[in-house]
Amino acid sequence: MDVNVKFELLVRELTQSEADRAKTFVPESHEYEMYLSALVDDLRTVAAIVDFQRNGNSIIIETHAPLEAKDLGGMIKPYFSNERIDQYRYVSLLPIQ
């Protein structure tokens, strides 16, 4: 019997020094919230994800077993690259017991 697996995805705001190095800007708090809402919407398109909850910078992701963190990380990696690198930063993805 398959049991769904939960992970905690942590993200954070861009720091000023990161923005300076990237020659971009730090999003305003309302823009950051908009970007995180868009991230959650995008995560809905990942077939392995069956449910999630967002609480601040933490997104609890529920997936089909037997998915490993490295596999899920590969699936969500595109959401932390290209133009999105200026919107938020990946912190960690850890399984929840």
C-alpha cells in the first residue's frame, strides 16, 4: 500500500547583497508574497505533488511514495532558476517524519 510522503520546502527572500551581485532589486514584501503565491500555483503542475500547505516561507508538500527528496528536488528545480532567481531563494527540502 502506498503512503504519501511529506516534505518541507523552505524558501526565503533575496538579500540586498545577492540583489547587488545579480544587478537586480530586492522585491518589496507584497511582491515577494505574490511570487510565493505564484510558486505555489506552479507547484500544482508537478504530477507527483498531491497536496501542499503554505505557512510563511515554509511549504509543506505531500507526494506519492516512494519519492525521495532528491527526486522531488529535481522536479521543482526549474522553479528556482532563470528569471525566478531574482524573486526568492531555495533554502532546503527535507522529509517530514
